[in-house]
Amino acid sequence: MLALSQEAAVSFLEPLFLLGLLAGGVPLLVHLINRQKAVRRPFPALKLLQKSNQKVARSIKVRQWILLLLRVLAVVFLALALAKPYVLSSRGITAEERMPTAVVFVVDTGFSMAHGDWWPRAKRSLDEQIGRLRPWDEVAVVSTTSSQAVLARLTSDHAEARRAVANLTTAQRPGEIDRGLMAAADILSTSQLPNRRIVVISDFSRGSLADGTQPELALGYAIEQVSVRQRGEDSVTNLAMIGVEYEQEGTPQERTWKIDASVRNLSEHDASQVELRLKVGGQLVATDVVDVAAGKSVTSTFRHRIEAAGAQKCVVEIVGADALAEDDTWHFTIHPRERVRALLVNGQPSTIAQDDELFFLMRALSPGPSSESPIVPTVTTVDGLENRELAGFDVVVLANVARLAPASLPRLAKFVEDGGGLFITLGEQADPAIYNQQFGELLPRPLRGLKQLAERSDPDAPVKTTRFGHARRDHPVFRVFSLPGGGSIQSVQVFSYMLLEPSPADEQSSVLLSYQDNAPALLERRVGQGRVVMMTTSVDREWTDFPIRTAYLPLMRRTMMYLARRSASRGEAKHIVGGRVRLEVAGLVHERVIAHTPSGGRLVLEPVEGEVAFVAEEAGFYEFWADDDESGAERNRIDQLTLGVNVDVRGSDLRPLPANALEPWISAEAHAAAASAQPHANQRRVNLWSKFLFLITLVLLAETILGTRRSVLAKIGRRLLFRPEPGAEA
């Protein structure tokens, strides 16, 4: 049945045919003309029948009046049908809407939709919208957080669409309505159906559409907006963690950390007595209570002493302040500075400080007691090395050593094979024959002989010397020199250096830095689980002016960190869901990095030029393993790479978008088409003349039945029921 509103008014396409209503009086006129008044003549023989005839006459009169009424109605209904009556109603459909329609639903899956029960409302609304489609309509579904559509192709199988969205959930990144609209337009462009439109189901918060976002070209499709907000939800309370800064206070031995956590109130009302909690390693260690004014941010400071070694998983969280939990937590890792223990073997000690072989290297690695350098150097002599336990060190440096005691050589080789680092620097005491004999497989290449280009005191030295040339910029030691200012390494002058034998075909060493004449300056060789790096010039000013150049300190420190298998990646970097994470892993893995996601997933990453990269899809902590993460492979865990990932606080702004926020996406043609399809403010014309024709049929049928004699009707009934006529022989 058609339901009409109280304001609905009947109109006519052919109002002149309403004159036909006058014909409704014709049956009445005919009835009056044909009616004759009977002459009363008394006849005694008929008095016995008079009483019975009066009852029959009354029933005949009633039937005649009913017949008269039916005939009048038939004429009236015919006139009304010819006038083509119609009404305007929001419950009807236009002729255009009867045509097949392609509909793409853009579902906002940003984390703001997890506020309260907005997401269940969105799922119900999507199900209702699909249920309103006609069987011949086609449907597709895209989300605002994924580059891949939920249902990427248009289909008339609505059950398939329901299955596709059954497991759809909110993501941990902000929704991007503009991206969803562009994806929907791409899908609609493949459809040949006459009607095409986009339906956006969202909370339409400001975080789902960046301010000033404009399409390059407006879309040629109508856009319908379906909001999950109910009345009174234009202003909702939401507080979000927007960042954490931390630093170590005092000396490294005190191990006290200052942690500044920032909270922002993204609502229109002040928030008081907001509780913040700091957890370290899953344990609650501190709380604080703050007041946050509307639209403002506050910073709460925690101080905590961390005794444990290794990466510490830390969390600052807001407790029960709003209905959106996704942005109430900030994950971060604190990496207590891991010391690199370096044993420096001084091959040419001197009582004159600047003439000592290790004078410049010591100051580069550890400038003084207040230094924040993670490298802890210990100096010894060649004789002292013989009695040293190497297991307590990460790196051993042989600086211009003439020769080692025979007892020290096997211990040094085992130290490297077990994963230690060895840094060999040369000088005037390095004899190629002795080195080749003693160190053998530890050398990246055998030594050939000294090449002296000039004396330091020679006035023509600047034109005789060579300089550092090509460096492997992708190597962890030299990655810093790819930054602005890193070019100073090419300004180093070298007066003398050691020539090396050619590299054999099966050589496992690689050249990290060359001179301008292409001779090797810095080489690397893998030995067992460890590495050996050799510099063919000196670390003091005997053969080069490198120690007084700005590139000296970072190169020496990064070489030590590399040999100690310490990552140079910054643990303080802030990572957000949907962002690309890059980690430097050269020297930490052989073939691959295995990442464990917060939800327990597993990513296998192949290093490229010493780096791995991936897109973080979840908030929480990511952990990493080198080559193998199976049970019993805890030793392969790369603890210093553990990092925290957080949601993008852009999606925390739940204030509603302006009503016309999507207008730039709708072209003028789409606006015009929508206006012509709905000329009466979303009311549609519903034709009524077919219903009057149906009523005429019913009236004529009733008139025929009433106008037929009862005996005839009885006879027809008996024949239909196959009954014999009265008095017929059996």
C-alpha cells in the first residue's frame, strides 16, 4: 500500500477530463426518466399475494439502488482515470530510478570510527543500504584506510557484498575520505549502467579529511552522505597522547630518565583530573593527574630509574577519559646506552702526548669524563695484551703494532671468530712480511710494501700527496657522510700508505674507502662470526692529517660501533601507523631480518644496501631477529632495534566537518543531474490513474453480478460445480 504524507496533494496531468465527472449524473437521469408510476386498480384475487410481493419488492429496490450507485461510480472513476491524477511522495520512485544503478560504498574505517558505538552503527547502516538495492543494481565497497578495495569490482550479487564486509573492522590509522572517493570514482568509471552514485558512510570528523584538501578534478557522480553520529554528538569529548620526549639525567651510572608526556584536549570542554600512567616493561611505575583546557595541550613529567639492561618497552596511557581508546596510549622504547668496550693496543707509546700513537684516537672515542660517547676504551701495550682476557671486550684495536707474542695470536683469532671485532691500523712499525706471517687469514689482504708520497715537512707536499676518494656510501660506517657536511672526508691528505697485494678471485674482503689513485684505504673482511677492518694509513699524524679533520671522529666511532655489532639507528625516531619504518641493519644480519608485529604477525625483510624498510600497520611494539626467530634463537634477537609505533594523532580530531566539505568533489553536471532528478525537494511523482482503472474493473464486475437474474446465477453455479438440474432424471 502507498503511504502518503499529510501534505501530499492530488494533482492532474489532464485536468480537462474532469469535466467527465458530469457524466456521473447520466445513470441517475436515465433511472428517473424510465421510472413510471403504476396505476392502482383493486383486484380481489390478488390480495392473497400482496403481502409476499412486498418483501420481494423491497429487496429488488435495494439491488437497483446499488446498481445505480455502481454505474455512477464507474463513470466517475473513468473520468478521474482519464485526468491522470498523481501525488508527490518521498516513498515513490521516479522512472529514472527504475533504471539499474551502480553504487560504490565508501566506508570510513579510520580509528575515529571506534569511538563509542559508531562502528556498529556504520555496519548496520551499510547492511541497510545494501538491503535497499534492487536485484539488478550493482555494488562495490571501498574503505578509507586501505589502498585495496574491500570489494573492488561492481557486482549484482548482494550476498557477496555482505560477505565481503562481514569481517570489515576499523584500522589504526586516520580515515582518508578523499582517497576513498577517488577509489570509488575509479570503480564507477568502469560501469556502463545509466545511474551511478557514491555513498559515504562515516563520522565525517575533521581528522578524516585534511583542511584545505581539494581534488584535482571534481567527480561526475552524485555523493550521498550517511553519518553515524546521532543527535547531540556533534561535540564529543576526546583526549589524545600526542608524544613523548625522554632523556637520561645525570651520569650514565645513575640510570635516571626524565620522561615528558604530552596530552591534548581535542574537545570543546575542559577536562579535569585526567589520570596518566607510566608503565615500563609492563609494570606500572608512576602516575600523574593533570587538567587540560579545551583545545590545549599539557605536558606531564615522570622520572624513573631503569636498572635493567637492553631495550625497555614503555607506555604512557590516559585512563578512562573518553570513549576512544585508540589514541589514549603512546608506545616508546628506551635504550639504555650500551657501552662498546674497546681494547686499544698501543704499538708506539710516547711520553710526549701528541707523539703517542693513540693520542688522537683516544680523544675521538672518549673525549673526557663528561663525554656521552658509548665507547669505553682501555689502553694496553703489546706485552699487556698477552695477559688480557679478550672475552670482556667488543673490539680490539691494533694501532701500528710491530708484532704480537705467539701466545696472543690464537686467542685473537678465536676472539674474532666468536664474533669480536678487530681494527688494524698501520704505521712505520708495520712490516709486511711479519704481518703476513703472523696475522695470515685475519688480514683483509696481504701487505706488499710502503708507498711514501711526501714528507709532512715538504713544502710541496700538497701537490704530491693523495686524498681519500670513493667511499661506499651505502655502508653503515659511511652513511653519515651522505649527510650535509660529510664531504670533508675528501679533504684529507695522505702522505704515506701501505700497498696491498691484488685481491684473489675467491677473496671475501671488500674495499670500503679508496684513495684518489684507487688504492684501498679501508678494507673489511668477515672471519667466522666477527669482522676485521684494516686502514692502510695511520690513526695519528705520522702518515696523514686525517686526525685533525672533522670526519675523523665520526669515522672512528662508527667503525667501532660497526665492529661491535651495534646498530646506529636512532631509537628516538617517532613512528606512526601507516608510515614507513627504515632500519639500518648492516653488520647485524647475514641474509634477512624477521620482524614480529604487536599482534603476533611475522614479517620477513630482505636488507637492501644495509637497510630494511616496511610499513607499520599496527600500533604497539615491533621486535626483530637476525636470520632465525625459531625457538632457541633468542641469541639472534636484535634488541637495539625494538621500537614503538603509535597512531597518527591527526585522526583524533572528532569535531564534525562542515556540511559542504564534500562539495568540491561533486561536479556541476552531477549537481544538475541531482537537481533534475529531484525537482520537488526529494519528493517523487506517484501516478494514481492505474489504481482508478483497477477500481473501474471491480465496479463493472460487481454491476454485472448484481444485474444478472438469480436463476441464471444459480444455473451457472450448478454447471461450474457439475451438479444436475432440478428434476433431471438420475
